[in-house]
Amino acid sequence: MYKTIDLCAGIGGIRKGFEMTGQFCNVLAAEIDASACKTYEHLYNENPKNDLTSEEFKLKVDALDYDILLAGFPCQTFSRAGLEKGFDDDEKGIIFNHIAEIVQRTRPKAIFLENVDNLVRHNAGKTFEIIITTLEKKLNYKIIGVKTDKTGELKYDGKDFIRNSKNFGVPQNRPRTYIIGFDRLLYGNAVDDLENTLPVCNDIKLYNDLNDLLEMHAPEKYYMSSGYYQTLIKHKEREHKKGNGFGYVIVNRPEVKLPIANTLLATGGSGKERNLILDPQPGIAGRIVKGKKTPLNNDCVRVMTPREWGKLQGFINYAFLENGTDAFSFPAGIKDGQMYKQFGNSVTIPVIKTMAEFMLNCLLRLETK
């Protein structure tokens, strides 16, 4: 059994994907968002409230016996100076630098990092270059997808680090960057014999398409008011006149075969508006609902529900199933806005489980040599 630490933990999606293999157990977590911490503790009976940037937390990790570092870290701009000056002189607000410092101090057997797909393009690719160079050159970890030429220069294609949730069993177009590495100081040249490509798919198929996932005849509060719906229509018309493709999207239109959702976003916002649902039911059109300034729209268009977002991320109807019963829930008092934020800010668990299985196979090869 490999021991993991769960950094930038959110509500524990990465942890759960690894635990589902039966070969990983978590021994420490770090998260600073208070609402996410409540959900995490509700799900795992552990309070993850720790600041990974603090020396207090780093000392905890120093004293810990663990094997794998997990982190869904945020993407932030930082300069090349960090590569030259070392972690002590880096911009202290950059979470990656703190993660790298923890790796340097504690030398886990392996690392798993997750981020938005734009990470590989961020700052014209310079951000990703610094991350890969730091992990490979400064920390001496073999990063899957990276090669070294005869001159010692690192060679890689950013696209090789991006994988899409739609190829891992759920109907969501969600490209994300995944970085997996193994300690060269521990395993030596054996790391160079590992398969150098991340998994591109799995054989899980939780749903045939989005229609198979949706829970129709949703509560009235999820339907859009006619006024707001008209605002979206006018905004889309203006954008189209400018030649832009921006605007709301009804993802389950009848003419769409095998529909899938667009990327769920932590901010809600366009994550909802680009995932609108046609959900006709009697008595909805024109209904007056408390809290909405205008009656419900006549087309019966609604946003997706938090439960549907949870299914798209694999939290509901997958990761917490126990003897056929879904054990996932939020703690009492968590409002819809936080549910959307927490699901949108999390990971697609079937993807994580596949990556964890890949890492297990790599570790088996390394530790039997």
C-alpha cells in the first residue's frame, strides 16, 4: 500500500481516484478554502485545513513517511528567475514553487500533478517549460512524456500532457494537463525504461451520452427566468454579428447525436450558460418563481443541476458507490453555488483512477528490477 499526500486537495477528487485502486491510502491533506474543507471532512472524516505554503506544514511533511505527492495546483504566472535563483528567492505566491520545495525536501517516490489544459500554453509555453525543467533538471524526476537528447536538452510536446475526460467514460469535454514523475535518485536509470506516454483513454463507459446522465423534470429553481434567457439570446446574437462563437449553448438539442457537456468551470458562470438543458415539463413555462424577477422562460431551458455536475465529474454514481448505493453527499448547509464551485474546481475521477493505475504499473516495474 502506497501512502499519498493530497495537496491543493479541494474536495478530494484526486485522492479518491487513487484510493479506488485499492493500493493507495492518504496520510495528509492541504486545502485552504473553508467550504471545500467542510466537504472534504464530511467525505473522508479528516480536516484538510492546512496551508502548504507555510513552514509549519512543510515541517509536517518533512516528518512524514509517505510515497506519492498528489496536487491539483493552480496555474499562476511566474518568472524564469525562479529557475536560476532557487526556491528561496522565488515569488512566494506561486503554489508550484512550494510544491517543488516539498518535493525537494522529502523526495517522494513519485508525483502526480493536475492543472488546466492551458498550462502548457500559458505565457507562450514558458510557464510549462519552467515546471518541466524544474522537475527534470533541478529535482531529478523522470517526467512521463519528456525525452532528453544527446546534448542534454529536454524534448517534449505540450499536447502529450493533455487528456480529455470525454475519452475516460463521461460525456464532458474537459481537457486537462497531467504530469507524472518518478524519482531518478531512488530508481536510477530504470525510469528511462518506463512507458513514456500517458494513458489516452480507458474502458469505462458510465453513460452513452449526456442524455443518459441527465435527470429530467428538474426542480423549478434551475429553470431560467424569461428575462435572463432573453439577455443570453441577445448577447449571442451580438457576438455572432461580430463573428464570434461566444454565447449560451443548449447541449441536449434534439438534433445533436450523442451530446456531451462543455467544460464545467469552478466559477459557475459560463460553465452553466454553455451547458443549458432543454427540459420540458407541464406547467413550467411562464411560472412565477420566488427570487426570479421575471417568469420562467417559455422554452423550458434550465441550467444543469449540481447532481448532474457531480455525475459528470464521477463523484456521483461512480466513486462513492457502496454495494450499489451511492454514498456521496455534501454536508448540511452547503448551498448550490458552492456545490457548483466545488465540482467545477475538482477533477474527473475516472481519469484520475486511470492515471493511478498507470502509476501503479510503473511502480511495479521499478520496484521489481
